Amino acid sequence: MDFSFLWQGLLSISWQQLVMYGIGGLLIWLAIEKGLEPALLMPMGFGAILVNLPLSGVVDQFSAGVGETRGIIQWLFETGIEASEAMPLLLFIGIGAMIDFGPLLANPKLFLCGAAAQAGIFLTIIIAALLGFDLKDAASIGIIGAADGPTALMVSQSLRSSYVGAIAVAAYSYMALVPIIQPAAIKLVTTRRDRAMKMDYRPQSVTRSMRILFPIVVTVVAGLVAPASVALVGFLMFGNLIRECGVLSSLANTARNDLANLITLLLGITISFSMRSEQFVRWETLLIMGLGLVAFVLDSVVGVLFVKALNLVTPGSRINPMVGAAGISAFPMSSRVIEKLGQEADPQNHLLMHAIAANVSGQIASVVAGGVVLQYFANIG
């Protein structure tokens, strides 16, 4: 009896696949040992190992005498991401159900922070294009700066980027590393005196009507300004409307817990289909990881500098410059970073509610920015 099949798989492993086993193991280690976005990085890491096994049964295969067999991860990718971006969009419902826009509605001025902190997206698109990336690939790479994994995944997939896997890994990895990246970026452009600046928090009443109208108005305005953003913004705001309407409390709880957790788990392992060694192990992946870091740093730095400029023209109501950095979409990690840095500079300095307001404005701004990128770059040949 021929038992050669037992070692044929082992002998057919390429060095690129070995690299992917190492990357998969690293993601699992970061998830378990460091607690960095475990719901995403752990399934992504395990999936990276699964799809890179020789003749893996989780991707489509053709064998003599059997014909074609469908792989579950490839099917999930083609159905849940490639065909309609269903998984990222469904996740937005859960994210919307988690977000309280009350602090932002109480201080609408902080909307500006969310807009300013998206500058890293467009600056990185320019840098990527100058480095020789195709415009659609450059746009997909730049959207890593949205600090929003589902947005980055949807935009790169919609633009048919050649680097979906690398972009997804960069986006979700840097989201997990916000507590490490942001303090260093913020300290580059602030002094201890800046970080110690106190802000009074005077909570104003936000009526139920305002909370209900807000997601509807934002969807309509975003849809008129950037129609391509309707799916992104609409599903986010639909989730928020479920939360705020007051008559769907059990559904809101399901959306922000069960739905969000289930989709996150499936999304993580499904993304791994784009992490096959032949697509992932190339020098462009390292360059994309570097550009993703640049995008995150630029978002934070531009947000801080914008608030400093704003304070010069509106000296009557000064904002702690660090709050500008919270305008990225990484909610609520960025808010916690700002609070921690403020207390390091002055133990009596509490910036959390202001940072949360900027942070949720960044959640809106990032999906609108994603829609703008889609609107502009989708028709470029």
C-alpha cells in the first residue's frame, strides 16, 4: 500500500507558506498574550495558517476523479465580502448600536476634529501614488488611515485592489496598536503644557428627538454629498437609530453584542482568504504596512495641529490639542489614550468625555471619507 501521500503535503510546503505560518502564529500570539483585538487577530491568524496548507480544503480545489470541491473560507469570502461586502456592512449595524452620540451633540464644535483627523488618508494616497502604486491601490492603502477596519476592507475590495489581505492586516493590526502608536505621535507635536490643558465639561441636555433625528439627517446629508457612502453611513446610522429609538432595546442589545461578535469572528477568518502566500508574501506588503503606519501617525498629528490652529482663531473656547487626535475612528481606544495622557500631565485633568465626542465624530467622518474615496476613484481606469 502506498503511503506516500502522508509526506507529500509536507514536502510541497513552500518557503512563502512557512512565512505565512509565522505571520499567523504572530497574530495569534498578539491576540492571546497581548490582548490586542483578539476577536479579530486570532481568527485572522488561524485562518492564515488554514488557507496556506498545501491543497487546503478551506479553499476551492480540483482533483482527478473527484472534480472541483468548494472550500468554506473561499465561499465565505466570495459570498460575504467579494459579492456584496455584506459582512463589513452588517458589522456597521452593531458598531452603530454601540455608539452614543450624546457628547458630540452636546458640543458640535468637535465635529471638526473628526473631519481634520482624516487628512492622513488623503496624504497617504498621494505618498502611495508617488511610490508607484496604481491609483486604486493607492486609494485602498490610504484608507488604512481611517482607523476603521471594516471601511478599509470594504473600500479596498470595492476598488478591486491587489492588496486586500495586506490592507486588512495593516488596518486591524494598527487599530489594535492605537494605545502604542498614538501616544508617541501626539507627543511629537505637543508639550506637557499642551497635554495638561483642562477643559470644563458642562453636559447639556440632548433631547430624545435630537438623538433620533441625528442618524437620519447624517445619512441624508452624507448620501447627497457622497452617494457612494450611503451603504457605509446608512448601516452605521441604522444601528444607532435602533439604539436611540427606545422601542427596540432587545434588538439594539443583540446588534451590539451577538451580531457584532458573530460577524467580527466570521470576518476575521474570512479575510484570511486574501492572505494566501502567493498574494501576501511580496515586498509590497511591507511597504503597505509602513504606509499604514504613516497614515495613522498623520491622522493623529494633523488632528492635533488642527486644534492648535483652531485655538488661535477662537481663543474664547480653547480645546486641548490632544482631543484633535481622538478624531480618528478607533473608538473607544483613542478616547482612552487621550484621557491617560491628560492625567499623566496633570492627575486632575479629565478629558474623556471631550475625547469621546471627537472620537465618535471620527467614526462618522471615516465612513464618509471612505465613501468619498469610492466616489472619486471607482471610475478611474
